[in-house]
Amino acid sequence: MNTFLRDQIMRVMSGHVGRENAICKKFIMSHLAIYNIADERYVRDILSSLPLCACRDGWFIPNYKNIPVGTAEVLEFKRFLSEGAGGPITASRRCAIIYSYYRTLIPPAEQLGLFQ
């Protein structure tokens, strides 16, 4: 995975904290156009490896500044993935990526079994 592109995506996403600030993948790709990146699948693979949530409105960083709101956003994302094409295994893996960056967002009910 290209570390430079991951860093560039996180730089773009730094202004999109919280579900209300979600942006679509096409907007993210427009920022990557200067690096000659046009493959949506490649960008999606990078996005899925980052500590980002997704919803119908697009991609966003969970609100780590407001822990109760951020925790709810991650749980909603987990439900969104579990009920969609991703399934519960993918949802758990993606949330583990988020929790590795933002440990304060781990819900108390999941803290006991997360690292066993």
C-alpha cells in the first residue's frame, strides 16, 4: 500500500471529522488527480485500510474530539457494514483499524474482548 497516498488522503480527511462532514469518494479522488490516480478500486482499498468510517453520504473521520458522539459513529458504521455487503467479519476488522488509532472510541462493552 502506498504510504504517500495514505498520508495524502488523511491530510484531505483531516477537515472531515464527524458524520456531518462526510465527503464522497469522487471528491477524495479529485484531490488525488494531481498524482495521476484514477483507479477507484485502488482508492477504495486505501480508504478501507485507514481509520475512516463510511455512511451513505461518504467517508469521514469519527469524531474523536467528542468521545460519546465518535463512539456512536463507529458503532453505526459497524452496523452499516454488518448489514451491508461487508458482513460482520469485515465490519469487525474495519472497526479494529479505527480503534487502533482512536482507542478512546472503543465502547466499554467491547474493551474486554478486543485484545484477547
